[in-house]
Amino acid sequence: MVQRSTGCLLCVKRRVKCDERLPDCMRCERYGKSCPGYDRGFKFVTAKPYRSQRRGKPSASPKGRSWTAAIPVGRLSLGLGDLNVTQCLDKLTDEISQPFPTTSGYVISRWFLLFPSIYGRNRTLDSAMKAFVAHHIGNVTLNKQAIQYARSTYVEALGKLRKSLNNSSEALSPEIYCSVLILCLYELFADTDRGDVWMSHARALSQLTEARGPSRYQTELDSILLKASRGLIVMYSLFGGTECIFASDEWHYVMKQQCNPGLSFELGNLVEEFFTYFALSPNLVHKLYSLKKADFTNTTTLSKLSCLLKEALEFQENLVLWYNKFCRATPVPYEVPSSTGDPVYPIVLWYSDVNSATIYCSYYSYMVLIHEILRTCGHPGEHGFMVAHFRDQICKSVEYTAQGLLGPFRMGFALRVAWEVADTVTKKWIRGCLRTFSEFYSVMREENY
């Protein structure tokens, strides 16, 4: 197997050049983290048929974590290795939050942490999990056999899902809801056909959420599933041109009643307040694009323009008020030199934690959209300057926020917004980010933008 990099595990994860000093690299030292070393740990070997599962002695690693000493892909692909799948889930969930603490309140991380406990509950869910985990392992180890297995298991999961959805006693269960969510994530990471296949799963997720109704989300699992899926549902609404199902007081109330582990009470409330604006944003964006090519001499167009301007100004006022409260509840980002010596953004933004970083980036994205609306409506102000400012805030956040396996997922929406308003230099810079991120998060291929 050809290594992608000979650098230490943390430098490879951070996508920075490692100085490869022994025993610990200097870049990790400067980064303030202990160097995990250079041992890749995980490899696939050809498996022989076996009759029963055997627990081997855990291998000791001199530095940091390793996926496992050797997990035979044959066991996984034959569907007999439940023990191995469980081990893979444990390792995946251990890595999923990195380089941030596993206690982080970031909801997608918390959802992944439930995987080992719910594996084995439902055949459809098990197949979806196997597909996602095998794809990730195959990507990390450059193992085509694992990726092919992931693809075939994904197709198998789709078949099981259809049967489950036709079963009235199973269709609305949290296990099937979780399966749809995993398959949507699988498509975002694998992008097996074209850039919009994930939208089909996101549409199904939206329809299933609506069919289950607000009263279904009472347990911890249901609560985490709802909050893990809502970003994808809003994205489906935004790109699919439909009204978001969460744009109602009933759904806002349900989600506000559910606590956000890892966040303070005040910060949790601010996150939920921000989501109310998040759920309303697709409607504004749809109106903006419907007017982009409209006849501005038409009285009907002018009336729509006036209504949109009023909504945008109200939206802006609410967001600014929210932002002032958010800045008092969580540390604001600060500027540091780029660790990569980036020529376009030599100074980048660093955050106190991944939760605030993700929300700040969403705030920058909405401010870009608002100023684009105000500029389209002819409202006075330096909207071009403000669009460029918030666009640059997004780009300067990439080095911190896009770290780890879920980094591109966190930055996906914000970078898409920045791309839409980028000048030539910025678009070239974003294109470089897309090439890097799409190695693991395939939906971010440039041709999908």
C-alpha cells in the first residue's frame, strides 16, 4: 500500500507539512499537542475462512491510537465479522471528533458516539453502518476492496431500507430514521454517482421527519437524531427550492426543549435561537434568486423586491442582536499566523472550540446572503465590501474549522456560499481547498459546485 504521507498522524490529519523529526515532530510541539508518532497501525490482510470469532490480545501502540493491528477485510466483506465491525465502530467513533475533545457539544460527533451502542438493533441500520465504516476505512488505508465492499453494502442497505419503509411497524422507528441519515452521510463522503444523490436521502429524511411528527422526539436517541439531521434537511430545502419543514414555531419549541449536552444552558439557547434563523433562510434565498433575472421595471417585481428588502432588513437586525449576545457567551475568534504560510490568507482565525467555530461560520454565511439581497434590492450601503469581508472571514476559518474527518462537513455550506461570491483569486484558493477536502469528502469536488 502506498502511503499518502510519511509525516506524523496529527500533521497528516491537519493536512500540514510535517518536519518528521524523531521521536516527535516539532510542528506538533508548536501546535501544542503531543506528537502521535508515525505508525499508521491499520492495515488489511487477506483473510482465510474461519469458523468462529476470536478475540486477540489488544496490540500496544507506542504512540497514540491505532485503528487495529490487522482487521481482515475478508471477515468484514463476508458479513461474518460482527466483532470486527464493532471494533471498527469503536475506533471510528474515537477518531470522529478529532482533533477536538470527544466531550464536544458538536451534535454530529455526539451522534456518531452512539454507533457502537445501537449496532445490532436492526438489519437495515447494520448494513448502513457497515457501508459507512467500510468506506471510511477504505479511504484512510487506500484499500479498494474495502471501498468496493462499502459500495455493495450500501446498495444492500438501500434494498433493506425500502422494505423497512413499507413495514408500518418499522418505518417510523428511530433505527430506520438513523439509517436514512447514515446513508445520506455516506453519499456525501463517497459521492458514488453525481453530486446531488445525497439530496435524495435528504429529501427522504425531511419527509420521514415530517411523517414522524414533533411528538416523536422524546428520547435521547431521537433528540440527537433530530439535531444531527436538521442541517441536512435545511440544505435540502435550500438547494431543492422547497420550504423548510422546520420553519414553524412548533418545531422550534420541540428543539428548544431538548438540551444540548456539552453546551451551557445559555449557549444552548443561543444555538437554538440561531437555528430558527437557519430554518428561515432558504425562503429568503429562493426569493433572491427568483428576482436575480426579473424585470425590474415590472410593478409586480418591484412589489416583490420591496417585500424581500423588508424581510432581509428584519433578518439582519435579528442576526446582529443575536450575534452580540453570542459574542458575550462564547469567546470571539482571534487572529494567528497561518501554520501553512498561506499566501492568500497568511492570517487566519482561531476559535475556542469547534461548536462556536461552526456557528460563527454559519453567521458569516448568512451575512453574505443578506448583503447580497440588500445589494440586489438597491438598498444603500457598502454591500460589496461587506460581502467580501464575510467571505474572507469564512476562508480564514478553514484552517481551524475544517480539521479532522468532519471538518469538510462542517465547512461545506459556508465554503459554498464563499464560492458563490468569490473573486478570481479567492475562487482559485477555494478550488485548492476543494481538491484537498474531496479526497475524503467527495461531494466537495469542484464539478459539484
